[in-house]
Amino acid sequence: MTSFTVRVELHQATYDDMAQLHDMLIAQGYSNIITDPLGKRFYLPLKEYVLESDDTTAGQVLQQVRRMAESVRPQPKVLVTEAASCHWFLPVV
């Protein structure tokens, strides 16, 4: 399973814009919660999401998130990282 971390920013976004994008991402399998090996869950920083996939490339993730973000606000900023490992200090869900 490949893990991707996604950061997306919308230019001059309102709360409603971000909520709309969040709902779209969640519906496509993205999450703003990350789970450690013991099953403990943590909230990611704002505007960050993770996706676990067996058959998706970072480029495909970028294009999918870009399309969703552009449907909410023009000229979004999207960064996709394929994670080999991840360490964090985050609030527990």
C-alpha cells in the first residue's frame, strides 16, 4: 500500500470553500487523520490529508486533487508527497 500526503491551499478561500473541498476529499478516500502502528489516531495540520492506495501514482493524486480544488477556487496550490515513512507530533483524535 502506498501512502501519500497532500497539502492543498485555496487562494482567498472562505470557510465554506475549505469545507466544500474537505467534503470532496473525504468522499474520494482522503483523510485528515493519521493512524500510528498501534491504532492511535491523530489530526493532521489544517489543509493536509493522507491517501492510502494500491494502484495510484503521486501524479494521479496531484491531478485528482487539483481538479477538485479548481472546482472550488481558481489557482490552487497542491503538493503531493509519496511517503516511505512518517513521524509526527500531533493532537490525538
